[in-house]
Amino acid sequence: MKDGATVWLPYHRNQIPGLPDRLSYAYWDGTGPLPGDPADVRFLVGIPAPGAERVLRPVLPRMRNLEVLQLLSSGYDHMTPLLGDLPAGSRLATGRGVHRETTAELAVTLLLSLCRGLDRFTAHQAQGEWVPEVHSTLVGKRVLVVGYGAVGAAVAARLSAFRCEVVLVARTARTTPAGQVHGAAELPVLLPTVDAVVLCAPLTEGTHGMFGTEALARLKDGTLLVNVARGELVDTSAVVREVRAGRLRVALDVTDPEPLPAGHPLWSLPGALITPHVAAFTDAFPTRTTDFIRRQLHRYARGEELHNVVLTATPAEGGEQAA
């Protein structure tokens, strides 16, 4: 990092007090004209909204001196098509952990809503109908949390407060202070034993479509499925079939495709609850993201290792190499 290095931010500088003075800042939120020459940018913070890849696609190839591309999302799978445009030596960092509390909060909210039948009561309310119904409770239920990262750990902690039996799954098995974490290879055995599943895993080659026809069929009748991870973890057609048959009930904050098109059966299917990818987006979002940006830029200005660096671009691998 050189003194005066140019940083493009999706927030005005006065919205992030305490930024290091050694850097030069410009505001760009993906709308309107560029604030300068993209070739001058050393540190770019992506826009804090879905669709960052569409905004960056025409600009990133012109940022030939870029050192850091800082995303504000937990994952970076949506950036895969653009990785070849990163200059050699540049680093890609994510916002992993920044939104874990709000994402976990929505995951548990969706699970509770399914469990207590809030989707059905809302439908009755829209018709002006007083229809008492008996639904389930989370107390004592066995809940499988798939993906034991920042969000998965936060979900597990909240479920423990409801006296759930939480079963943790990650890519590889391990023992943690929170208990045993099962490996993904154990899913076929675990799926028939649980009352609910919460998906928190990142989208990778290994997780793409992991909840397809076969996995969903292993779930017992009445199982609840919540997805706050990526829509592509789930086979949408298979989910529609299972929900339509009345075997499963689902709450999805993410879908495949996304946005969910008008007329898609998930919009009106009884037993399906849809929220439009809003887990991270609360009134706390600006504070959490700007605090994280400030910390990252101070580390950058001091030449320290950045948080959440997921890859460093190299010409030999078309711009990609795991860091």
C-alpha cells in the first residue's frame, strides 16, 4: 500500500468516521458516473446490495492496479465469472461474519414461523377467517444445521435457547467447543432422523444441488426446511414436488432462480414461505458494514493481513488461486 492510494467506497466518507488519513477516498455506489479513472483504484469496496457482479462487470477489467476487492457479502460465488478480470496479485475478501447475527435471526424466525403455522394464520387473516389450529413447537425438536461457519454457529446458539437438539454438519467432521460436527458424508444417515433442516453452507462445487430429489426424499414426512444460504443448494423443482405433495414445508430466503419469477409455483404453494433475500438487510446493516470497512482499511493502511481474504489472483490460473 502506498500513501494516497485510491479507495472507492459505496458510502460517503463522512458516513465512516475514523478512516485512515493516509488514503484517498471517492464515493461510488454503482449508480451514476465513475468518480475517477478505474486504473487509479487500489482498494474497491463492492456495493452493499445483491447484484454487485452486474455492476462490476464492465468496470473491473479497467482496474488494472487493483490490490483489494472487498465484498460485503458472506460468500463470493456470484463473483466467479469475474475472477479472471482481477489483476495478478490482487486479493478478494468477503464480509464473512459481518451479517451472521441478522442472518441467524431470520433463519430462526422462518423456522419458528413454519413450526407455529404463521404462514397459515396469515392466509386466514387475509380472508378474515378466525381458524384456531394446533401446530408444532421447536422445544425438543432435532434440528440439523448444515454449514457450521459464522452463521451456522449463530443459528445453533439460538436454537439451543429453544431446547432443540442441534445436529451440526460441515464439510469435514470435527470436534468443537459447541460439540460434535458431523461431516457432509454423513448426511444420508442423518437426514431421516431430524425434524427440521437449516441451510447455512456456502455455495461450492460440493454443496451445489446437495438437497436434490434423493436428499429431500430421505427427510421424514412433516420435516421443515429453511434456506438462508444460497438458492442453488436446493433443487427447486424437487422442493416444489415435495411441498405440493404435503410431505415437507419450506421457508426460503434464497431461491434458484433468483429473483423468483412472477407466476412461479413457490409464490402461492401452501407450505412454502418466501422472503426476498433479506436476511442481512436490516437497520443494522450500514453500521455493521461500515465498522467492518473501517477495520479493513486500517489494516490495509498499516500493511497488515486483511480479514476474510479468500483468494489471490495469479495469471497462471486465470486470476484465481486459493489464498
